[in-house]
Amino acid sequence: MHYPAPISRLIDSFMKLPGIGPKTAARLAFHVLDMKEEDVMNFAKALVDVKRELTYCSVCGHITDTDTCYICQDKTRDRSIICVVEESKDVIAMEKMREYKGLYHVLQGAISPMEGIGPEDINIPSLLTRLKDEEVQELILATNPNIEGESTAMYISRLIKPIGIKTTRLAHGLPVGGDLEYADEVTLSKAISGRTEI
């Protein structure tokens, strides 16, 4: 279908977002057309502001609008524990839990040979620097439970082992409210091997 050039460019722009196909992109573009101009301008400004005003924390790699993020600046955090995650959205998910009181390190990706991403392409060197400089006693590897996340966790744990810092991995298994019959074999295997006494 042929759209006027401005709508066509907007559809193409929406399609660059993850999970947005041609139909959803067209629906969003036509929704923008129906919005008030002030709302469209605020939306466009929000997009530009995200790119211009946010950067990565010089200590942990989390997104921030200052040189050091609010978590690294918080003197009440337990500085003996660092939780290693793949993305900033993982930090936000952990913070919603309100139980973890340590620091974070954001890798900004995971090792993925299929995509040409090696250890040197993610935020591992600064993690090693932090481990030398800070009084870290435990490193929690909270990478995703997929091939890339597991590979990244294994790689980091091998690097850390000679340093002598306790390295742990988040437990994996059945989600609360999940049914056994719908769980795959890998999930069940992780749940069995990670069982705890009650």
C-alpha cells in the first residue's frame, strides 16, 4: 500500500523498534496523526531527550543523567556485593523487588559468538577494575537464563575464580504461580537442582 511520504517514514521508523511489525507500525503512525500537535511535540522531545541527556554511569554502567548513578552514589548500599546484570532494565527490575541492597554492574550485553559479540565487546574490563579497587566479597551473576547469559556467567566466573571472590548465580526454576505441566525440561531440571530445604 502506498502512503504519503511523511506517514511512510514514520511507519519505517516505528518498524525499527523491537516487536513492531508493519501493521502495528501503521496503526501507531495513524495514531500519531490523530494526536494533538502539542502531544506529538512532547513525544518527539522525550525521544530526543533520552538520546541527549542519558549516559552510562562511569562506575557501574547503569543509565543515568549524571556522571555517577543514584545507586553508586548511595552510601547506604552494601558495597561488599555486586550484582552483575546484562542491561539497565535488569537493574530496574531488581530494584522493584526492594530486597537487594548491594551495588550493580551492567554489562550492556552478553557474549554471543553467533552475533559476533565477544567478552571485549561488553562491560567486563571495568568490572575487573572495580573488583581490584573495592572491598567486594560476593559477585552475584544475574545474567539471563539463556545460552548467551549462561556463557557470559561462566566466562566471568572463570575470570573471578583466581581473585578469590565468592561468585554466585541467581537460582532458576519454576516461576511462582506456574504449573509443572507447562514447564520445559530445562526449567524443571534447574528447579530440581536448585531446590532448597523448607
